[in-house]
Amino acid sequence: MASSSETGHAINVSNFKLLIDKCDGFGASYQPSNGDLTIASLTAQWGVANTAQATINFVLQQVKEPINERGILFEPLSGLVTRVVNVLNSTRASEQVKLDAKGIADVIRGFRKKKTPTDGVPGEEWVSTSHMSYVMRAENFLSFINLLKTMPIYAPNEVELKIASLETLYTSMKSKNDGIGVIIAPVDNARIVRNEALYTKDTGIVDVAKLVKKYVKGAYGATSERFKLVSGIKFTRRKP
């Protein structure tokens, strides 16, 4: 399930269409002098906003599989660095070096990937924040490897714990991160277009909806049944 903020965007678009339908139902008596509030203008504006919302939903679907693949690659990392730290602790490396390695390992293990929604479709905010977490986790892993390379005493027999194997894993992680960066760019761009359509001051659908309500209130009266039909239609402005 998408976050409440992401769901709120879709609700704003849906409620704008509901507002238009209510006003259209008033017939010829709905005749605002502001051309932006005519049924034709409102319908055109809703079309732009609806397309923008549909576009971001589409691009989020497109990034689902690459994000899942990266998650699978990173999943064993915490357990791997724990094994490395334990092997290092079994050597006669200095206590300071062991503490330094544990410190970096703790940072790596401290990242917690936000779970994707149960329907498998990542939310737009999740995509951006999760990407940065993966990038930082990979870079801390590189620092961890570089520290190990300064210690000739770290020479495990287990293939997956050898520095060469760790470096190969890091290269794969960086490649996935670099690839995701290109893939999520359309998400960022689609979000900008959607937010402009919905939330631009004065001209976005949220502010235009307020003008429609004010016109209906003025044209028919605050106690009129028509105003009651539109006054309860909710619109929310996204948090900065």
C-alpha cells in the first residue's frame, strides 16, 4: 500500500473530477466570470493532472523489478560483514583496528531498507530515500574493504570472505546503484510534473478548487444545497 501522502495525490485528482461533475450538474446557472472556472477549463485542467498522476504510477511500476534485484544483492551484506568482523577478531590485529572495523560494520548494519508495499509497487518517496540509503551503504562497505586491505594479517581461507571477493561484491553493488540512478530519474521528473499540476500556487488544481468553492458559495449562497454539495469535497496540500 502506498503511503498516505502518495495516496493523497490521487485523492486530490479524483476529488477535482468530482467537484467538476457536481458543478456541471448545476446546469446553465453555473456561469463563473472567471474563465478558469468554466466546466471546459476545469475539465482540461483535470485531464492534465490525471495524466500526470497516471504517468508517475507507470514509472513506479517500471522501477519495481530493478529495485527488487538490488535488494536481493544487498540482503546478505549485514551477515557478511559480521562474519568478516568475527574472523578479524580471531586474529592478532590491534584492538584499535578491530574497533575501527566494528565501527564501520555497525554503520553498514545500521541501515534498514524500508519494506516495499505488499503489492510490490514502491512508493515515489520510498524510491528516492531508499536509493540514497543503498548508495551510502555501498560506500561504507568500500571503506570497510579499504580498511581490511591495510591489514596483511586479515587473510581468511573462506573464499567469500577474501578481500578479492568483497571487492567483486562492491563492484556489483556500485553497478546496481549507478543503474538505478538512471532508472529512477523518470520518477523524479514525473513527480515534478505531477506536483506542478496539483500544487502550483494559484493555478494548481488544489488552489483552483478553492476558487470554485468560493464562486459556488457566492453564486448560490453559503446555506444553499449546491454549496453543501461542493464544500465537503476535500483537498490536501502536500507537505514541503
